[in-house]
Amino acid sequence: MSKMQKLTDAFERLKSGNPIRISKSRKISPSAVEDEAGVGRSLLRNNDEYKHLLQQIVNAKRDQSQGAKSGNNKKLSSVDPRIKELTQDLEKSKSDKKALQKKYDKLLACNAELTQVILEKRFELHMDKISSGVVDNVLNYKEKQ
């Protein structure tokens, strides 16, 4: 089988989506056709006798790329309303999060303030106990003398 026949057969298999040697997910390109045909990677680009086939491959590659882009646009347009809705939900959630964060920060500050008040009251009570006990001790000591 000639190299031209191998390349042509490989190109047809790639166009139909049934390659033998390479992955089915691989896109049409000169390198993919050369790999599928089992020939060197530079054969198509470096030989004038394959110029016509190379041009067909380049055209098929371009068509494949354009078809993929238009397919993606169709998918996006059908999903577009749902994307808008989800985006709005996300923005609302972000604003809710900010509001809750502000409330949490205020509560945290109040908690710290209350903790400080409690500590001061405990200290005052403790000092009252100590000072009253000291006065009683001093009075008792003077009475004994």
C-alpha cells in the first residue's frame, strides 16, 4: 500500500470518527493523520505530492473547529436563563454572607465587652471581700491588745 493511500485512508477514518491507531477524542490535524497512517510526522508538510491532501486536512480541521464553536454557543444559549438565575442566587448569597458577617462581628465585640465587665465585677467583689476581711482582722487585732 502506498503512503498516499495510507494517508487517505487514515484521513477518512478520522473524519468518520473511527481511528485505529490513535484516540477517538483526538481532533483532525496533519499530525493526527500522519500518526493514524503510521508514517513520519513531517511527510505531509514536506512533500509537494501531498499538498492537495494537506489542504483537505487543514480545511477539515477548520470545519471541525467551527462546528465545535457553534455547538458550544447553542449549548450556552439554551443554558443562559439558568446561568442568570444561578448568578443572581450567588450574588444574593454573597450579600447575605456579608450581612451575617457584620452581625457576627458585632456579637463578638459585645461578647468581649461583657466578658470584660464580668471580670471587673469579679475583681471588685474579690477586693471587697479582701478589704472587709482586712479591716475586721485589724479591728480584732487592736481589741486583743
